[in-house]
Amino acid sequence: MKSQQPILLSFYALSNGEKVMVFGHLTYSLIKDLSFTGFSNVKTFFTLYSLYRTRFVAEQQVEIIFNSGKATTTTDTKGSFFFTTDLVPGQHAVLDIQIAGVSVKFMNELYDLAIHEIRNDIILVSDIDDTVIHSYISNKFSKFLTLMFTKVEKRQAVEPTMKLIRDQYGAGVTPFYLSNSEQNLYPLIYRFLKHNDFPKGPIFLKEMRKLRDVFRGKKFPAQDLHKLATLNQLIRFFPEKGFVLLGDNTQHDLDIYLRMAEKFPTNIKYIVILKVVDRPADDEVVAYSSKLLKEQHIGLYYGTEFPLIKNV
């Protein structure tokens, strides 16, 4: 049987002016259309179903060929790669990605191959599920039906946070997206953000999952680890930047962001939490934390609507 050509399912490269951070995911798939554009509900279901059945490009050496220079990395057990390296003068884009000398297939509708230098002083890091897209995380049945059987154009954006992100982008803030959703959902998430005119930015997702794990409702250990690790990497990669952290209260965003504020008080400027479900314990945490954060000159917003954040 003819071997499949690996596809680059997701990709992003960003720079702080001195170094470049590159990350993406490689998988084997026969799916030809991952645009999620004009899909019916049925096609949405079968495309997602196929994405949860792809074969990982696991523990393979990968060569990234830039317009100037190259770098070598290795995928993890689920097919993802992540590395930082020195930015070469004149380096501005990836030209090719190869495994054992064979080029992988690019999905041009899902990303670009440019190196994006982040020049703005403020980075807004936003959660995705129930922060920018209604995902119904707190109801497993509604979550599954919405995810698997609703076409992208019918998925609903969260109005208060969509407005906040757009306003902040218009004020010169750079948006990043950070979610506990798995890499399988990258094409759908990318298309949703594009369809709803969210500003472009890197999308940091968790490791790929198998279909059996989804049906069993299997949770990976250390649910907070992905967001904590990614925020640590980003703040250390951009030590001179200020950060606005945007999330909701369906999971652990408040706790994660408070931990980041404690660890990086000079970098965190605002924590913004959308109140999706009623949790009295959160109200107590917010009341206690607001005063402490104010002493560190960190703003905390918690509720259903948010004022325009100024002077960040």
C-alpha cells in the first residue's frame, strides 16, 4: 500500500525580534477538505470523526527550511512539534518542511508560513471554549452535540468577549488564543475565528486525542498544565511585554491567571473573566484577589460585560 503523505495540520511562527518560536502538528490523513467552509451538519460530523481517527506522525525528525537557514526538531508521541531558535537576519518565512527528505503537505487554507514579529507592547491571551465560542463545557451532552453536529457558520460567538478582543486589537493589542481543546479541532477553530472576523493570532491547543478517548470522556492528567506551561513559555519569550489574560469561569481560568499574576506581577496587566455559570466560590476568590492585585497594579474584571480596557 502506498504510504500516505503527512499533512501539516496546524502551524505558526512568531518572533520577538531576536528569536523565533515555531510550533505545529503533523498527522497522516486522507481528508482533502479541512476548510470547514460551507459544510453541512453531516459533513461537519464526518470530517471531525475522521480527524479523531488520523494516525500520528510520532517521534519523527522534522526539518524546517526557512527562506534563510533551517532548523531540525522532533515530533512528540502525538505528532506535535515546538521549538525556539535564533532568528537569522532576513529570515521571514518557512519554505518547506520535510520528514526524511520528503516534503509534507501544506493546508494553505488553515495558516500561513510567515514569521510574525510581535511588535505591540501588549499581548491579549484569550481562552476559546465558552470565552469566544459557545461550547457548553458544563453540559457534556450539549457540548458533544454542538461540537460534532453543528456547522461552523451556525456556531455562536460570545458577544461581550468578541467585542473586547476586537476593541483591544483596534487599540494596538496583539491577540493570542489558548485553549484546552485538542489539536484535532484546529481546522474548525481556525475557520470559526475567521468566519466571525476575530483578529488573527496564534492558536495554542492541547495534544491530539483519539476517538475512543472522546467517547469515553477520558480526561488527560493535569488539566491545567497545558495553559500554565504555555503562558510560562510566552511570558518568558516576551519578557518586555504586558499581558491581558481573558477567560471564563466554566473551567479553571481564574485560578490559572491568578497564579500567573503571582508569578509574573510586572507582566500581567489585566485578568478578565466572563461569568458563564454561577459559582459563589468564584465571587469570594474575586473579592479577596481584587485588592491584592490592585496593589500590584493589576486589574481584575469578573462579570458578563466588560468596559474597554484603556491605558494598557
